[in-house]
Amino acid sequence: MDRSWAVNSSPLIVLGKIGLLSILPRLSSTLIIPSQVAAEGNSFVTEFPIESRVLAWNLGAGESALLSWCIRHREYEALIDDRAARNCADTFGVGVRGTLSILVVAKSEGLIPSVKPLIDEMRSQGFRLSDEAIDAVLLLAGE
């Protein structure tokens, strides 16, 4: 496994709510969590400078720090769910993966048996997901 992920708060919160926060270090060789995200991980970036071109997007402090890190460290994918932040990442050529994608990877590596019950749990916890997104993820997961 040679995945390097920079993680925003949404995946941390959602995975925590469904009891799967512990899978992140099992799926990634390196996790970076900016201090602005204010969560625990196996590596931290403290007060990482935010690039002016990212500031122009008016994202939150966590998203801005995360994307600034990924712009300077292209080997990292951004784990981020926010649509505006994902659009910003696309603009700067930053690889992006969302919480649902993490579930697909976890299933493919045998860490979880099924994605569907976890999606149901995410929805019950208030995570908004479109039916189209769910259908696409279930197809990728082979469910």
C-alpha cells in the first residue's frame, strides 16, 4: 500500500460517527491532518501556510490548509467531501477522494464486508448523499 492522504474534517467526522475512523491508518501509508482541521492522525502539519490562490476560493480554514498542502505535495490525495473544495482541488490538479470512496477501498481490501449498510448509517447520522452518488458507489463496490 502506497497511499498518501491529506484528510479534512468531514471524512474524520463521518467515519467516526459510523465507527470506522480506525480504518484510515490501515488504508494509507501516510496521513496528514492540518492543524486547522484539529484532529488526531499519524502526522500533523502545524500552521501550514495557505496559498493565496486557494484563499481566493473562500473555503474554510481546514479545506484551505489541506489543499495548500496537496498543491505543494503532489503525492498526496485530498480526502474531502465539500463540493466547493473539490472544485478547487480539480482546478489545481489535486487528486481527490471522498468518504464514500474510502468505503469502497476498505471493502476492496477486506476491511469491511459491505458498503451499503455503512451508507445507510451515514444517512441516518445526517450525512447528505444523493441517490445517484449512492448508486455509483454501490456499483464500484460490486453491490
